[in-house]
Amino acid sequence: MRVKKTWSNTKIIKTRAKRGEGTSAPSPEEIKIYEKFFKIATKNKKNTKTLVLGATPELRDLAIKHGSETIGVDSSPKLLSLLTNVMYYKNSKKNVSVRGNWLEMHKYLEPNSFDVVMGDASFNNVPAKKWRDLFRITNRLLKKDGYLITRHIIYDYPPKKIILYEGVVKKYKQRKGTILGLIFGLGMYTKFAKKCYNQKTKIFDWSFLCEVEKPVGKMLSGKAKVDFINIVTHAKSMLSYMSSEKHFKSKIKGYFVIKGRNRIKKLHHSDILPIYFLKVKK
Ligand SMILES: C[S@@+](CC[C@H](N)C(=O)[O-])C[C@H]1O[C@@H](n2cnc3c(N)ncnc32)[C@H](O)[C@@H]1O
């Protein structure tokens, strides 16, 4: 399947191992929000256990920094090893990683054993028809007072207004936006939206980026250009599963209660990619 291939291709994953702007890594501002929620969830408890849905080094480092035994589960062994390598706490005894599919992890991880589960757009990597399954599995793995903290792409289709892609770049430059916000804008709010998004399957196909890579690259310069090229190398072969917030909430229902949802005004992609703080419902 294409998502799997993308995350395992060596050239592509090298663009992921480089963290910061120009990647889909959570920014320092977003990590602060994760940390705020993490602290509420763990209430300064000792000997906590955290499960990370993926290899995201910033999330695994955050949990280990707070003394939590941390297990990252990811289906790509190459990504696991590359992203472990860029971790601050890579040599910590609390740093554990497992190769596996999130939809199967309840078969080998102990039920009711985690204080926190964290994900970074993890649900956007799983077919929308499987979201309920993943909510059920994370619910089962969490302790009775556990929390799930996750960034998630939301998309209201059709967009209220269709913008020219040149206009998206202009706005990005004027607002000094984020490269991630630029990529979202180019696909989700231009003429490409109709071609890229399948309302039924909730699949968004980012391959349209091949078409805009050169012309948009020409409109950028310096670091912005380098960052744009880096993220496009990775993103153009991606598929994301995304839907309206109403649809996403309908899948959460029954398994979690929404305790918080944070966006960062300063980050222009943050409206599309809020961080959810969900308390388990047992
Ligand atoms: C967590 S998401 C998004 C990562 C984030 N934007 C970042 O830059 O760190 C991507 C990761 O999910 C992994 N992945 C996707 N589907 C998976 C599944 N069903 N089970 C386990 N890992 C999966 C991929 O291998 C990849 O490492």
C-alpha cells in the first residue's frame, strides 16, 4: 500500500529524519502544548508508561524527559532506527521501540497499562473506516484514568472559497506562515482540492505537489525554498485520511471524552492541525 511504501523509502525517510521546519515534525510551540497536556495527564506521577503511535522523536523525548517509560510503535523499521538516532534520549533505558501495526498492537501490549498515548497525525495515516478500531485499541491499552494526546488534520470539504495557488504562496510570504501551512493551503484550498480529495474514502492524495513543485519553488528563496523542497520530496507520495471535525468526533465518541483542543494562533497550519486532549472512557 502506498502509505507504507512512502514511509519506508530510503530517500524519503532521510527528509523526515531532518527535523524542524520543512518536515511534518511538531514545532517547539506544539510540543509545549503536548507537554501541558502530558503534565495534566500524568499529574507528576512516578513510574508512568507512555505509548507513542509512531517514531516521532519529539514526542518520545518529551515523555522520557518526564521520567516515563516510553514505547514507540511504528511499522517502518527504517524510520524507527533513523528517528531514534535523532532523539535526545536515544540511549535512555526508558526508550523502547517496537516494529508493529497500531491496529494489531493490542495482541502483544498489556491492556490497562499505559498512562498516556501520544500520536502525531497518526490517525491521518490509518484508513478512516479503521479509526474506531484504533480508538478502541488505544482505549483498551490505557489505564482507567489515561489520556490520548494527538495532532490531527481536519478538513471541511468543499472549501468555502477556491484560491489560486499563487495567492496561497503570496499569503504565506505576507504572514510569514509555516511550510506545513503552505503545503496544506496549496492542496486543500485551490483547484487541486477537487482532484485530490475523495469525499467517500476520505483520502487526500498529495501527488498534486509534483505539479506545483517547480513553479512554487521559483516563487520562494533561501531557507523557505530548501524547506519547501524537503517537505515536498516526502509529501508528494503521501496519502492522508482526513475529514471534518464533526466526522472525526463521531469516531471518538464512545471511547474518549474531549477535554481540550488546542490551536496556536501564531502557527498558520494550526487551525487545520489542532492538538486533541482526550480522556479515556471505560
Ligand atoms: C505518526 S505519523 C506522522 C509523523 C509526524 N508527522 C512526524 O513527522 O513525526 C507517521 C508514522 O506512522 C507510521 N505508520 C503509519 N501507519 C502505521 C500503522 N498502521 N502502524 C504503525 N505505524 C504506522 C509510519 O511508518 C510513520 O513513521
